[in-house]
Amino acid sequence: MAARLWFTERGYKFKEKGGTLALVPLANPDQITLFGKKQIHGAWTIEPWVSRLELEGDGELFLDEKTLWPNGRYVTTHLIMSRDFLTRNPRLVRSLLGALIEVTQQINADKAAAASLLNAELKKETGKAMAEAVVARALERVEFTWDPISSSLRKSAEASHKVGFLKTSPDLRGIYSLRTLNEVLKEKNLPAVAE
């Protein structure tokens, strides 16, 4: 959606609407292959794929999406659970949130160690590690946080409506339940996050 909005706001027209620009949804691993074969000219993607395109595909970063967001912050991943699960498992949810906060702090305190651990786990799960330089560069660009950065989800939903992906204006009222997260943050003497 971010790519569609960015190109639309700059006057580009998509092939499906009579223009010349084609945006092709691809699985992340396919980007590097098609880029190398010159079957795509670029990719709007996330880490570590940006770093792979640069370091392994001889690509160049044209636009860092962070520059499009207030304070350079936007969400790419959320921790989601049903209301029923949240209500029936308050202790488990508190433990899960506590662990998320602790792991996030550990990653941010030593990204080199996190990179090594991540790459070892990738090799264990997939049989192949990524180049150390790719993982290191990717981790330099990613912000690890427990803050859902709710304003960015709302902005993404509005963009989806603006480019026609969502037919009706999105209503995200009640999508977040941050009370438990903020309670755990308070116990750890950390600032609350805003909804």
C-alpha cells in the first residue's frame, strides 16, 4: 500500500488503469532473483531484503520508507490475540509481554550478538544462513520496539482506502488493548505507550 500511495501521489499511473507502471506482488525471496535477472527494476520491501538487494544484487537504496513517516517510525509487525484469549489468559499474556520487552531490550543492547543468534537460527530453520554483512546492515535499519506505533497502522489503513484497496473507510476503533502492556511497562519502570 505504501508503494501504491507513493507512486499515486507523484502522478504515476498503473498498467491496470492504462498507465505504464506495473507493481508486481512477489514473495520476498523472489525479489533478489528477478532483480538479478533484470526482470524487475526495483522493490519496495522490508529488511533483510533491502540489504540483500544492495549487497548481493548490487542495488542502490533509492528511498528509505522511514522518511515518509513521522519521526521515521512505522509498524511492520504486531502481536495480535483474540479478546477471548486476552480475557481468559491474563497471566500468560502478562508473561508474554514481559518476555517481549526483555528480548527487545536485549536485542537493542547488543545488535551484533542478536545478529549472530538470528543468523544461527535462520541456518537451523532453513539450512542456510544469510551473509553476516546482510544481517548486520538489516539490523542497523530496524527498530525493535514493543510500541505498536498505532498512528502508523491508522495511516496505512487510510492509504489502503485512498488507493482503492479498501472500499470503505477503515474503522480501527478498539483495535488496540494496551492496558496490560502499559501495566507491564510500569512494573519495569518504562514509559507507557500511547494508543
